[in-house]
Amino acid sequence: IMSIQKQVPEFKVILIGDAGVGKTSITIRATQNTFDLDGTSATVGFSFQKLFKEVPNLGCANLFIWDTAGQEQFRSMTKMYYRGVAVALIVYDVTERASFEQVEDWLENVREGQQQRLT
């Protein structure tokens, strides 16, 4: 008997924002259900995690989570990761006003690198 496998939808999720705002901590919390109180080291380029998750109104989905570097020298490189993104999470630190002031720039960068509408 041949089994019919249901295709699980896949979505690319990217976390962007200034350096040190908590992108890696959010990624680790989402994928490993842990939180490192001592902090994490700066991401160089990007890191990638896969998360199988129940999504409301959709069922199960594979989320490919891209945690990007926030340092200024990596910004031009980060733009190439925007292709195919379904969700962009712009992260800022509520204790660092400067990181909030950069949100509009991050949003504009994503829009420039995208052809389709983002969530």
C-alpha cells in the first residue's frame, strides 16, 4: 500500500535588528525552549535553525529561522538573506532607544530586498 505523505508548508523567517538586541536569544528560546541569562556571543553572518510548529489556521509548518548579524559591517550581506522571506521580525532593545530608531531603516532594507508582501 502506497502511503500519501502530506506536504508540510515551509516558511523562511528572518530576525533582523541592531547588534546586541536579542535576536539570538529569541531564536534559542523558540527552537530550544531555553534562555541563557549570561547572554550569547555576537552572530557573524547568520545562523540557521529549523522549527516544526503548529501555526494557527494552517496546521503544522516547518519554520526556517535565520538569525542575522546586526553589526553595521554585515548589513550589506544581510540584504541577500531577504529573498524568499515570509516573515521578518525586526528586533530592538527597549532599553536602547538607538536600536528602536533603526527599526524604520531595517524595514526599508527588507522592503528593498523583497518582491512579495511580508508579514
